[in-house]
Amino acid sequence: MTFADTATVFVTAGNGGNGVVSFRHEKYVDKGGPDGGDGGKGGDVIFVASDNVNTLVDFRFKPELKAGDGGPGAKRDKHGRNGADLRVKVPVGTIILRGEEILADLAESGQEAIAAKGGNGGFGNAHFKSSVRQAPRIAELGESGEKFEAKLELKLVANVGLVGFPNAGKSTFLSVVSNARPEIADYAFTTLTPNLGVADVDNETLLIADIPGLIEGASEGRGLGDDFLKHVERTSVILHLIDAWSDDVYEKYLTIRRELENYSEDLACKPEVVVLTKIEGMDNELLHMQVESVKNAINGRTANFDGEKYGSKVPIFPISSKTGVGVKELLRFAKKIVDAEIERTKIVENPNSDIENETPVITLSQEQINEAWVVEKSDGIFIVHGAKIEKFANRTDFSNIHGVNRLRDIMKKMGIIHELERQGATAISTIRIADHEFTLLES
């Protein structure tokens, strides 16, 4: 299966159905009352995190995601049918973005998020009947559903991330400690896509991600690493694997560290364990020399990792995946870090607030924000901005004079007419609200 961790899709929620103008026509009833029904609501576009999906590749062939439109109302107070929601399955770990805004981060299986909301249906004329309005000829249009281009980005959800140069032994390690079966061969760039595996650690589990090998310049787009470094961002700890037989373990360590730091500060600050791999057949003197070389590399830079709190000043583990030497101890150490990071995250996300020392902040409610409006004049046209009044304008049928007059009544109640007149608007002045234009008074 082809792996893809990014995709661009066009998301379109359903439009609301229009309300209708209708009056009862019954035998022996000379003047029936209004019975026009409301339009149905448009369907939402809902993303659902699923364990049964592990790639975004399908969205590259089906980039348009559209929910159903609501149906129009009908006579006899019949409500229009609601548009069908569109439920879209994505891999666990998918982020949905609209421009720079993160709409949802689906990090758990079964988690759902409405990415685009369907428009509400318009009211039929039965809705507008009152003691003073016995025969209303007003019906609203349905609202448009949200429509935009969204970017989907998959970041694997794992406790542990494996990084290192190509052929450092990451895939072999993952295949030994978990149920994963990555491709393994004695050449660089064997791993072309991220792999996930579940490792058992003393009756508990660790989810481990094997990231394709990095090279110098990966954070700037060279090789494969730039595409896959983001998959390490969710992990609690990074296992930095280095081939113990390398002639330059010192430089290999520093090179990968630079790539992590260049990619992001958050990634560079994650807890890290250096793992010297493939030590089978290596004599103790050479192994000691390689360990000391890595220690010098670690001590030679500003270390962001406080190894002492995890029981080791310099977390370096020599292992052999083939013989199992050091593997169990490494997994236990990694589990210790993961547990500590999970607890630390809980504290950061739910700090004990000192209520007495908090500075009071006065904010507007969402309702107050929606009610707000402003009038500006441009090229002789009076433009009204405001969430609530724009919503009313979008639901107005401007081909129906009764509907337009209702909008004018709403503007009067909200104080907008008074402000327009204060700024010099006359009966024939053009008013623009949400791209709809009409005169201040009926002409």
C-alpha cells in the first residue's frame, strides 16, 4: 500500500433548504392561514479517526468532500428533509487545517470533529405568523454550508520515535521488539515510509515509530527526513540509534542533533536516549571508546535533556538487536521516560490556578460578539458588518419585497438604521450587507 501523510481536500458542507410561502386552501375555508414549512438543515462534514485507516493516499484521488443539501419546506407545515452528513474516516493522528488554523487534532481512535458545518434551513411563512401579521408573505432562504480548502496532515501517534542515519539498525530493532515487519536490508534507505510497532514491556506496552533515515540537510528538505520528522513530534522520547561500528560516531550524533534542532525547538528539547547498535562481536575496548566518543559529543553541546531525573546522567545504551543484549533494559528505561513525560504533560495542561492572585479579565460573551455591528462608508455606499445582521441578510430573499422589509425592520430594532441616518444615509442610499445591496427605504 502506498503511504501518504499529507493531502489537500475541498470540503463543502450542505446548504440549508429554503423555506416556502404557502397558505392553506381547504374546502369551506375562505382564507386559510400560512402553512409554509421550514427548509431542512444542510449536512455536516465530519472527520472520524479510525484504526482501520493508516494513510491519506485515497484523498489524493478523491479530493472533493461534499455533504448533502437540505430540502425545501413544503405546504402544510412540512419540514424539508435534512441533508445527509458526510463522515470521513482518517488515520489516528490526523490534523485538519484551514489555512494556518488547526480545526481538529484527531489523536485517539473514534475521535470525531465537525470540520464544516451545514447551513441552517430557512423559515417558511408559517414561522412568521403573529397577532399583528396574520398572512405573512415572508420566507427565508437556506444558509450556505461552509466551504473551503483543507489540508490533512498525518502525524503518527507513538510513545517512542527512532531516529538516526540510514542503516543504523532502526528497522531491525523495531522488528525484534514488536510485531512490526519493516523491510530490512544491508543498504541505506531501506525504510521509505514510517513504521509502527507495539513492544511489550513488563506487561505494559510501548508504541514505537521507525522514521526513515535522516541525512545531513534533512531539515532543509534533503533526502527523506524532512517529510517524516513531523512524525517524531508527538513522541515522549527519541531513541537516537547510531551504528557502533561507525568510524565517526561523534559526528553522526552531532549531525542528527543539528537536524532535530533545525527542524523545531520542541523536537530538539524532547527527552533523548542514544543507542549504539550492532555491538555483537565488538570487543570491550572498542565499545568503551565509542561510548566515550558519544559522551564527548553530548557534553560538547548544550544538552536540553536532564538525564539525571531518569536515573542516568548520560543516557547511552549499547545494544545488539540480533542477540538481545541490552534490548530489554533499553525498553524499560524508555518506558520510565514515557511515564514521566505523560505525568509532566498532565501537570502542564492542568496547572493548579491561584485564584486569589489571578488578574480579572473582562471579556465579551459570544452572543455579544455576534450582536455587534459596525457601519462604514465607501464610494458612496454604506457597508454594514456584523455576524448577526449578515446572517439575516444571507437568509433574506431579495426578490421578495416583504422579506427585504423584514430585514429593514430587524436593522431598525438593532439600531443600525439610526446609525445609517446619523452618518448621512437617505431613503435612496445604497446599503450593502454581506454582498447584498438594497436601498435604505423601499423605493
